[in-house]
Amino acid sequence: MRKKTPELREAFIGRFTEHHAFLLTKMLARIDQLSADIADLERAHQRPDRPSGRPPR
């Protein structure tokens, strides 16, 4: 999504207010945090010390 930032800016010229920028910043930050959380979970799931197929207790 971040790779498309210039295209998104161009698409919103004339209809993109400061309020929209604020909301978009919040949404992108949330996506970044969720992506980081998913990466953490994937790393934890692949740890060799955890029995495969079962979540840790």
C-alpha cells in the first residue's frame, strides 16, 4: 500500500482534506501495527522449541 502513496495522492487531489489525511494516517498506522503483530505471531509459531501443531499453553 505504501508503494502506491503517490498514486493515492494524485487520485484525491481536490477532495482530500486535512481530516481525510488524519484518518488515513490512523488507518495506515493500524495496518502497520497489525502487520507487525502478524509477523511476530508467525515467528513464534515457527520456533523450534514449540511442539508443532499445538499452540503454547
